[in-house]
Amino acid sequence: MPEIVLHYIWEHCLWAGFDQQTTDGRKVEILSVGEHNHDAGPDYSHARIRIDGREWVGNIELHVCSSDWVKHRHHLDKAYDSVILHVVRTADKPVYNSRGELVPQCELQYPSDKDYLSRLFESAQQMDNAFMRIGCAEQLAHDPSMLTEGWRCTLLRKRLDCKRASIERLLEITKGSWEHALYISLARNFGFHTNSLPFEQLAINTPLSCLQKHRNSLFQLTALLMGQASLISDESTQKEYDFLRTKFGLTPIDGSLWKHARMRPQNSPELRIRQFAQLLYQSESLFSKILDKHDLKELVQLFEVDGMGRSSIDILLINTVIPYKYAYARYRNNAQQAEEAISLIEQIAPENNSIIRQWRILGQEVKNAADSQALLHLYQNYCQHHECINCEVGYQIFQDKQLRLF
């Protein structure tokens, strides 16, 4: 079996309905297959699985045989230390990461009919990947109005509630500190997808309290963050970091976690870390300031740092600022402020990515970030997982077919 077929089975959830377990007999639940990584490193990032009831978030690597792990020298590459599950067709040997730790493995179970799999794979080669996952593409292209405004509004609220749940889990870690939780979330989103995980780890390894003690010095803030990221390139910054690291007893993250391949200079981790340091330098008590701002223009001004374009600021507002305003409003049972947060996202330009472009091809109007967030939620939580019967559009199609039968 070519490895690309295994990728197709994994991405399109053909394993659904089959019991999965690790090679040592522990139950595996696949909550999210993750996002396909086209750069160097593990095959899928931001995956969510549960092994024997314990939830893991991280990277997934796929191979036909376990031994391919060693053939590809992943056991020597620190970038693969973040793999939470090695998914294989045949587990022919145990595998270890560069730290010598055993990597959990799962022999993926899926339909064994070779003709069936062959037909699916051939059809996949002939169709665009995004269209393959939108089961109602043909019907929507014919009648875009099937995806109603009411369903979009519901999807947007579902997405904000999902982000609120993530914030609540982070608050448990930060012992109820909204400021500290915001700091970690902002750091993750400063990674802008490609480097979100190492950026998040950087924030976890660098307590906000340490940064706050030196928030009046941009040089010291930058030295702390660059040093903790293992990305210092000059002697004076290294000297300052060595002093601060000893002072606070800090441990830097593994520098190999950062991705640089095929990256524009304005998205380099070094520049993003410097921008993050500048934001912390100019914004004391950022969470309180975010709550106090009710005008989009004022919120944008909070995040204006050197080299940070408006589109990047919009992404931070969409993925961090507005979810925090919404989550805090819900926490305080303030329905009016929750609605204000939703009205803010309606004022932001929509995201422009491959998923949104496919929705546009299907005739869907995307006027603002509220639309794009709703459509992203629909794609990622319904289309990708074939949850058509729980989708308003899929239910309409199902009803129409039932009526035609009678």
C-alpha cells in the first residue's frame, strides 16, 4: 500500500466505526485528525486523541511500516519528539524519539475491501481535496441559499463556545488568572499556525510573572523570550539572557521545534518573538485594556507594533481577543457584552485561506470574519467528519431524498 493511501484513509476518517488501540492494547479515540503539514516535520499537527481516557494534543506521523520511522531517521530528529501517536499499517518494531522515549503506535483499522479502497482513492485523485470533504458541494453549488443565515449564526456561536471551552481549560492551568491565560493564548496565535505549538511552549516555559518584573525594559523582555526560544544570535543578548535565566531558574525550549522552511521574512519566528516582546512592553495589564475597549479601531491600536500588518492584527483579534471578550462576558453572565463581542467580529474582514476560497467557489458569500469563522467551523467540525446528518444543509438534503422516496 502506498503511504499516500494511508494518508487518505486517515484524513477522510475511513477508520470511523472501527475500534482503535495502541500496540500495547490501550484504547485510542481519535478526536481530531489534525491539519496536514506540508512543511518539514510530522505529517499532521494540532491533532487530538485520547489514549485510555487521557487526552493528548500534538503531532501525528504516518508510515506504512513502523520501521520507516528509523529509515527516515526520525529517531534522531528532535522535531519528532512532539509526536503523540505513530499511525501505521503494520507495526513491525517499537520506535523511539530522540530522547529515547517510546512513541505510542496504532495499527490503523479500516475497511479491508481492497476494491472499495481503490475506488475511493481513484476518485480522490480526480477531485479537489476540499471538495471531497464537502459532501453537499454539488447541491450547494446549484443552490447556495441552502446554507442559511440562521445556520451561519449558530455555527459562529458554536465556534466561539469551543474557543471559550479552551480558554476555561487554560484558566484551570493558570489558577483562574485571565491575564496569564491571555498571555499563553496570544503567544500561541503569534505563531500564526506554522509555529503555534513552539510559541505556546515558549509562553508556558516563561512565566508571565518573570516578564512583568522586567516589563520596563524592551531589551530584557526580548532577551528573555529569544533566549527561552533558543534563538539568540548575538553575544550581548546571550549575556543578558544568561543572567536572567539564572535569576529565575528558567529552562529554554528546544530550538529545533521552530519552523523556518518556505517562510516569508515577516513571518519568521525571530521577528514574531520580537514583536511579541514589544507588545508586552507597551501594554501593561493587556487583558483589562481589552475589556475596556469597545471600538474595533481602539482594539487594533493595542496591537500595532513594528512590522505587524493589519491582516496579522485581524487574525489575533479573531482568534484571541474577541474569544476572550466573549468568554469573559459569558463568565460574568453578561449577555449584552457577549453580543458586543459578536458584533465586533462582524466588523473584521474575512480570512482568506484555501477553505474559505472553496466555499466562495460554491457560491457562498463571505462578507466578514463572522462569515469566515462560521464556514471554517462548518468545514472542520461537520464536513471533515462526515457529520452531515447534524448539519442543517445535510438534513435538508436528507429530507428531500426521503420525500422523493414517497
